[in-house]
Amino acid sequence: MEIKGKHVYGLGAAAVGGAALVFALIAWFINQKIDTTVQVGFAVGLLGIALFAWLEIDLLTRLLKSRQVRYGAESLAYVLLFVTVIVLINVIFTRERLKTRWDLTETKQNTLSAETIKVLGELTEPVKVVGFYSGQAFGRESAEELLDSYRNASGGKFDYEFVDPFLKPTLAQEYSVTRDGSLVVVRGDQRESVTTADEPSLTNAIVRLNNPTMRAIYFIGGHGEKSPDETGNGGMSQIKTLLQGVNYEVKTLDVISTTVPEDAAAIVVAGPTKPYSAAEVDIIGQYLAGGGKAVILAEPSVLSGVEAGQSDPLVDYLSQTWGITLRDDIVVDPVQYIAQFDPTVPATVNYSTSSITTDLTDIISFFPSARSIALADAGAGPADVNAVSVVSTGPDAWGETNFESLSTGQWAADDADAKGAMIVAATGENFTTKGRVVVFGDSDFGANLFWQSNVANGTILLNAIKWATAQDDLITLTPRDTVTRTLNVYTNRDIAIVILLGCILPPFVVMVIAASVWWSRRR
């Protein structure tokens, strides 16, 4: 091989190898994992550098014998020795002996609250958290830091591990995990799911496990409701499994004859196909007036056995007592709907700040053949009741009151239809009686047929039951004041000072030091 050709090939190999190494480092920094791309990049980089060394062996030999390289090697050795000492000190003392973290923020933003420390100190059994995070899941690093804080403060009674739900789908199914980026808190045979990796959610889950009493959820029957024992498409066995996985006992109550059972944490009315009698609604009303909880999954009148012009006692009760009115319509959204169906299956990501829809941003839910909900205006609703929207459709929807027109496929609103973002889920809370209701304009969204891992339907229904039973926020952690620090730059003089101190002075100082070293060695 000619000398000139060797130099060209050597420089080419060095350039390709260096570029590959830089690419691999950037890919690793962005993805925070050594995947196939990073491995290939490092392999190509090392191969290129090795080829350069082989082709330019004479040049490298001369360089290694030069005085500059000898001095540089000595400096590099000192730097490596210093770094090694620092790393050893960190490993030996910080990680093995002290196991202590210092929070230097003014308001202790990175320190567990006194309430959490107390909860961890009262643990009588070990608690373990299983984090289901795939390689693409967001927030694993922050979750790991939080879990480290819990483990360090628990006195050895708290531990955790991470599992990729896509690599271990059977384990994810066993723990009733429906979404990537979830935590499951385990204490003995009991479990609590946490969808938001923050201190309030995690501490409340531990508190619930420390109080292991099973909470009974009664699904009302006898009116054609969806059954939690039915495993077919129209059943609700999926939500039953999920409820059992978070320490609920699911029961059925065929007929409300006298009273709601005393052990009921909440009742669920899941899409009756014939109306409740006034006497049955009175029993439900008495239960809620005594601080009871209910989740009502309604259906349009044409699907719930209510004749035209006939009143529905349950609908009337919700409107009069809770200020939550179920309109006699079917929601149509010709813009945001599930493509394989039609506009009567609206899809949405319009959620409120309720704990029912916490952390569901951009995860769609859909509600087949739902009726819309109207809330009483402020000051016009029942006293001591706060009714708020939880889920609504897009702005192009309306509530179709002409049911016969839906079969024609002609999607057009008329003057009798409510228009705009249609509420399909709402909550009501009575601050005096402590009663709570969650009302949906649809029940099909929670059926097995529409239970999919990439939509929010199941999470919304589970969270609705947890909110109704007041299990969404058992304790309130002491809030910390957030201190916002800003650098105010108002005048040209301020800008000049910032540029001088931040951009000009540091490199100038480095250049002066370098020049002085060069001059001293030259002498």
C-alpha cells in the first residue's frame, strides 16, 4: 500500500470511528440505555480507531516517544488517579457507611414530609413496590429517586424493584397493571395500584395497606345491569378483577328491598335496561343522605327501557338532589370519534383536574352511545353540594334528541340539541353528609369489550370507584412553599454585565492561565 494511500485510509478510519463514537455517546445520553444502536456505534467506533492505529503505527510510535506525549501521559495519569480516589471515597463512605442524602434546597423540596416519615415508621410488615416501566416509559428516574428516599427512611421495611411489563406480560397481568409507568405497592397478599409516582399517591397507598379491611363494592342487579361476574363482551369482569387487586371485595345485590348493606363502601349501578322504581330510588337516596357513595353508569332513555314522556325516578333524583342532570339525548361528535365505529362513539382527552383523571393526559377514552350531562349553575343547585365535570367531549359535539335520525347516518344538529363540549362524566359531593356520587352518561365504556390497555376507560372507572369511596386521598401531606428565583435583567448595563461575567471573563481567564503556562515552559 502506498504511503499516501495509507494516510488517507487511516484518517478516514479515524474520522468514521470518531463520528461513530460520538453518535453512540449521544444516543446513550438521550435514551439512557445501551441498546442495539449504541452497541453498533461503539463497535464501529472502536473498529475505526483500531484500523487507524494499524495503518498509522509508525506515526503513533513517534508520538509516543515524543516529550509532549510523555508530559501529557503524566498529566493524564494524575487526573485518573484523582478521579479514582474521589470515586472510591464516594463508594466506600457515601454508599456503604453513611447512606445519607443532603437536601440543600431552602424549602426541602427533595425531603419526605413528616407525615410520610411517620407512616414509614409505623410499618409492622415489609412493604415492596413493583414499578412497571418499559424502556420507553417516562419518569422512571424520578420514580427511582423517590423510592430510594422511602427505602432509606423505612428502617429496612421498604424495598422496590422495576419490571418491564412488555418483557413480563404475565406478571403485569397478575398485578392488574393496565398502563406503562405504574407502581404496585405490595404488603403480604394485598396490593394497591399507584398511577402517579409522587409522594402523596405512594404514601396514601401505604396507609390503605396498613388498614387492610376489605372494602365491599355492591353492583346492583335486577334491572338488566351489567354484571361483574359476566366474562363476555357485555360483562364487567375486568373491573371486578382490577378492584380485587386493590383490596376491594366485589359483591352483587340483586334487588334493593329495604336498605343498602351496612358493609357497602359504595354501590355501582351499571347500565340498567329498565328503570328503577321510586321506592328503590328512595332507598338509594337514604343511603347517600347518610354519607353513602355511589357510581351511576347511565344509558340513554331508549336503551334503559324508559318510554317517551315517562319519567325516570333515578334521573329525577340525581337532578334534584345533586344538581347533575342526565339529558335525554345521545352524544354525537363527528370530529373526534373511534374510526371503526361512528360519531355516536365519541373519543376524548378532555379531562378535569379531578383525581379520577389524574395523569391521563393524551390517553383517550371513549363512550359509546352516551347521554350528555348538564350541571346546575353556581348558586342554583342543591345546597352543600359541589358538582363538577370530569370528562367532556370535543367542542364539535352535540346531544342528538332525534333518536330516529341516528339510523340514517345524517349527522347534523338542530335547534333542540345542546351543542359544544358535552359532559359525559361528573362528580357530586355533599359537604354536610359526606355523600359522594360519580355519574357517567354511559356504561358500555366500562364493559369487557372496550377494556383495552391503550385507552383510559378502565383507569377512569377504577379511579371513579376509588374517589367515591374516598380512597383517592387518605392523608394530606404538609405543602411546601415553592421558591421561584429569577435573574431580573432590565437595562443594557445589566445585559452587558451578564455577558461579561458569563461569556467573556471565564474563557479569558482560561486563556491567560494557558498563556502563562506556555511562557513559563518556553523559558
